[in-house]
Amino acid sequence: MSDIAFAEQTPADVQADVVAVFATKGENRTSVPGADAVAVGERLEIDISAVLSGVRFDGDLAAVARIPTQGKIAASLVLVVGLGPAEKLTLETLRRGAGAAARNATKDATLAVVVPGDLPSEAPPADRAQTVTEGAGLGSYAFTTYRSKPTELPSLTAVKIVAGNGLSADDIRGGVDRGATVVRATRLARDLVNTPPADKRPPVLAEKAVAVGEAAGLRVRVLDEQALEDGGFGGILGVGRGSSAPPRLVELTYEPDGAGSHVVLVGKGITFDSGGLSLKPPNAMSTMKMDMAGAATVLGAMSVLGDLGVTVKVTGLLALAENMPSGHATRVSDVLTHRGGKTVEVMNTDAEGRLVLGDALAYATEAQPDAIIDLATLTGAQIVALGNRIAGVMGNNDDLIEEIKSAAAAAGEQVWQLPLPDEYEDHLRSEVADFKNIGKPMQAGTIIGGLYLQKFVGEVPWAHVDIAGPAFTEEGDSWYTPKGGTGMGVRTLLALLTARSGG
Ligand code: BES
Ligand code: MN
Ligand code: ZN
């Protein structure tokens, strides 16, 4: 996987095989080269606009023109990457364009991407730099651990980020560093999601979290099956019971000196969701190694809090279990007792996320933090409602939800709020226990999941982010999200915690 770093060189002098600059879309199928494309054109002694229209490059988002340099600058190839129409240009389109640059430089050993001196003009250069770094770093992601031979996938060995026209090194260095840190956190989350389920069963994933946490200077505690038994975590134990690999609850603590507030992040960590005895059909099971994406997102974000200078206390809870059918598995209509004493009649063992999260949220609430945010691939209904680019967010506190919405907008991730109406509470009524774990068929499945979780948080400000769709993509895009785990939520969490830290 490529290293990504700031380089104190000009676009013309940078030591790289390929250098990427940007253009916007113009009128009549032409492009408008940005200031850096114009400057590079001058060094190449060509009329860049004429060359671009000659190769029918129109500046559409992620369109790419390849221009040989014939030895006139250090790089042998210039990529001019389209950003779409100037009036629609945002930091997110710049992130997508930078991703497209990385995707189109496959098979080329090193790539330099130029932080635009002029695009988008209203964005501070440091933000442009962070965005370009994120796009290039995420676009060059490839999961190759399990390949026996090199593949055609992106094989960049290094990505350099350089300052464009009119920008100094100091304008962009900090932004590049922040972007590279965000990339590292997101790549970790993607790697964990993409890992085959046999290689990340709960005890193994917990050990990985210990290693990551310790390397990041966090306190880490792992509750094994005995500790879960002693602590009354009946939901996690009930889900994990069918598997030959026992469940775990991992607690990671980041506590900087003088921390003012305390945020708890909770991640659903089902390392494989077969459905349990309420077995999923084969097609629905094919992507279910991704059902620990919430935990992967939390661990990814926790791994860089110190590097980003976060000043709030953050606890991460990873609720890890493998949902399998067996002679030991929880039966349909069995009753489990959650942490804190609430009882649930399990009417569908495939609604297991809420069972592990109920325990983790009850435990989180005991610390009386200032906010709890959980991330979970909780419901197929989330995909029906919002598709695979937009997460559902719901909760008991409008300020916290607004905070998540603005962090997501700033980070280039999409969330949409759903309500948690009291009127639907009766869907979860049980004849036997305090409640059951499913509602009515075809009715508000994502909301019902949220209502279930809400029972465990009391008065503590809490938000639930259902990332079932956006956590994993079977299609991928041509920007910065290849097929597989996406790392959805890492950027939003980091933006939120950085904002809470006052910058
Ligand atoms: N992990 C699934 C949800 C899911 C589905 C995530 C597809 C990503 C893609 C979850 O555990 C589940 O099975 N939910 C059930 C709940 C139902 C039984 C109430 C669902 O959505 O069908
Ligand atoms: Mn399930
Ligand atoms: Zn699940």
C-alpha cells in the first residue's frame, strides 16, 4: 500500500512518475484548466487548452487526460483530472477528483498530486490539502493481503502531495498531515472489514484491537466470556453462544490531560452474521463479514485521536460476537437478560446487532458520559430507505444529531435523520419478556432498531448511526471508494471529535 506524505517540491520538479493537476468542466465539451494545469502546460511548452480539447477532455468529474512530458519536467506523465462544473465544485468533488487521480495512476510507481492553488477558491488551502490527501490516499487503497500474485489493482508505492500555484509549503503541510492521518484510520477500518471472517473471530479481533490500541497509547481492557458472564452481558453472550469462538467486549480509553468532556463510541462487531438459527439465505450471507464495520470504524478512529490532538476523553466499546447456528445457539423464543437487567425475547436470531449493542450501550451509560454515538450495520431496511451512500442517524438529543450532521457534511460523508416515534414502541412488545427483538414485517425496520437501542441509554445524549448500506460496496466507484469495506463513519467521527476539541 502506498505511503502518502507532503513533499516540498513544485509540480514541475517533484520526483514522481506521474503528476496530477485539475481542471473544471467548461462550455461545449471543453474544460477549464486550473492554475496548476496552466503552469504545467507552460513548462511543457504546449497550449494546454488546445491539447485538452484535442483529446476530447471535457473536465467531467473523474475524467482524465494523459499528457506525456517528453522530459520537460521531472515526471514523465501529467494527468489532468476533471472536477466537473466550477459552480458545483466543493471539497467533496475535489476529494473525488484526487481519488480518480490515484485510480488512474495504477501500475505507475509513484504519483504526485497537486493541491490546487485556486480550486475551490473559497476553501482554505489547508482544507484543500487535507481533502486532496484523503482522496488520493483512499483512492489508492487496495486490499492485497490474500493475493498470491501481484494484481492489476492500484500498485502505487508512494503518493506525494505538493503545493500548487501560489501556495507555500506552510499553507498545506498541516492539512496534508491531518489528511494522511485520516487515511491511515480509514484504511485500518477497510482492512478489518475486508478480512475474511475466519481470520477475525472475536478473540482474534480483540487481540488486534489490543495491539492497535496500545500502539496508539490507549488503555485497553478486554472482557472475555467469563468477565461477560460476571458482568451480566446476556445479549453479547446470547449472540455468541452458537459459535465455537467466544464473544468479547473491548474497551479502549483515550484520556488526554485536562479532558473536559467524555464521548463514548460504540461499534457493532459481528465478525460474521449467518443469521444464527434464523439463518440467512446464501445471497444475503455473502457480504456478512462486513457486519463488524461499526467496530472497525470505532477502532480506526480511536487509533489516531492522539495524532489529531483530540482534547476530549473518548471511550471506544467494540461488541464482538460471531452469529452462528449450532446445537449451542440461542433458540427463537429464548429469553436473554441484558446488562442492567432488561429482558428480551429473541424472536429472530438474525436481529442480533441490537442484542450485543443493548449490553454495550447499557454499560456505556453507567459512566454517565456527555455523549454516546453507536455505529452499526444494523438493518437491511436502512439500505431500502437510504441506499448505500447515506447512513441513517437517529437519537434522543437534537443537538448531538445536528453535531453529527455537520461533522458528516464537513467530512464528505452523508447521513439522514430518521425519527424515533413513541407510537411505534408497541411493535416491540413481548408476551413473555420486557420486549422482543423484532417489530412488524415490512414496517420501519431501521426505526425499530433505533427504538430498541434507545431503551438502554436513559437520559444520556445518544445517537445511533445505521451504516448497513454505506459500510460496504459491491460496486465501488471511480473516485476514492474501491469495492469492499469503505471505512464509512471514520471521517465523520474524527471531524466531530476535532470540532469538540476546538478546531
Ligand atoms: N447485519 C444485518 C443487517 C444488514 C443487512 C447489514 C444487509 C448490511 C447489509 C442485521 O443483523 C440483520 O440481519 N438485520 C435484520 C433484522 C430483522 C431480522 C429484524 C434485517 O435487516 O433483515
Ligand atoms: Mn443479522
Ligand atoms: Zn448483523
